[in-house]
Amino acid sequence: MPLPSATNAPWLVGVVSRPEAVADFALTPAPSRVIDLLELRVDLFAEPTLGACAEAAARVEASGTPVLVTIRLAAEGGRWTRPDALRVDLYREALAFASWIDVEAASPIARDVTALARARGATSIVSHHDFARTPPLAELERLIEACGAAGADVPKLATKVSTEEDRDALLTLATAHAGRACVIGMATSDSELRVLLPARGSRLAYGYLDAPTAPGQLAATDMDARLRAASPAYAAGRAARARA
């Protein structure tokens, strides 16, 4: 699935943390879906394998909703603690049906995974998560560059927001990289920022389909409604995709 151009509206990513939720989503008719991209958080599955959901995920991809596979390291907020060699094998397996993957910039396997994705014509998100703080803007820019150096089609930064300065830094970053990077502010008391960042230019916005997977994450249906109100480009994009 090619990366949407920078002039397109942000995409809403629906996150699932159970393989059963993939099968449930596959039953939803494509015109009724409120998301643009389905993320499988494989590291959160009771057993981090793809066998229980691969067939349903392939049907979702074939029906026009791209599938994103994420196997997040425990060090960056996930639950994967097994050897990285097994994670590479899972990404390789996932790329048989999924057109997007997400791997951490700091991971030793990042370039291997993005190379696999490139060979399959898939889109790579290369991400950085900081659950302690939002670094200064100059450091955020360096992190964007590091994601790109690891092979990112979409660099993704998610940081903890504690102050107005943190908020302003992320908004400035999203505006500077509008349509090209995903910028997320994690704050349980500031759900507005989850909407404002994609309205300002963040390439992706995330909402959960079965259970929250990050601080302050909203339900996908809530995110869709809020984005329609906050972003004319998103509302127009959703309308255009519904007509397609």
C-alpha cells in the first residue's frame, strides 16, 4: 500500500490488542469502517503469534483497509521481551498479508525490518517512544532524522506531555513535518492534543477498537467524530473514501 501523499488528510489508525478483534473487524463492511488503517499490536496478544489472526487480517487488507503490524518492545511501552530474531521472523510472516509495519528506531533490527518491508513494497513506520518526557524541539528533530536513517517512510514520535512547553514543541513539530511524520502527545488529562496534532499535520492518529494501548488514547469512534469536527481535511478525506 503506497504512502498517502503529504497533501492528503491524516489517517485514523484503529488499534486491536486481541486476535479475536481482528476477526470481528473483518466482519464490518468496508463502507461502515471509521478507520483507515488497522493496527495489530501483536506484542499484546496473549500469545504473540500471527496464526490466530492472519487469515482475517488478509481479508481486511484485501477489502481495502490496509493492515499495520506492530510488535512493540517492552522498553518502548510494549510487551515483547523475546529474542529479536523471533521478531524478525514474525515481521517477515506479517508481510505476507500486511502492507504496513512499525519498528522502533533504537532497535538493532530496525534496518533489517524496513529492508524487508521495502522488498515487499510495504510502508515502514519507524518509531520512538518516550514515556518520561517530551525532549526539546532540537532533539525531537534529531529523532525524526534517526527514524528516517533507519528506513522510515513515516517517522513516528510519541512522548509524554507534562507542560505547555511540551505541548507547544509537539505542535511545532507536527506543523513543520505536516503530512510526513506522525506526532503523538501522551497525556491522560489532554485528550484534545490527540486530535489537535493530526489537525495540525500529524500523518496518523490512533484510536483503540478493543482496549486502550497508550496513555490518553481514545476510542476510534470518538477520534473519528472529533477529527471530523477539528479537521476539514480529515472530514473531506473520510467523505471521499466513503464514496470510493
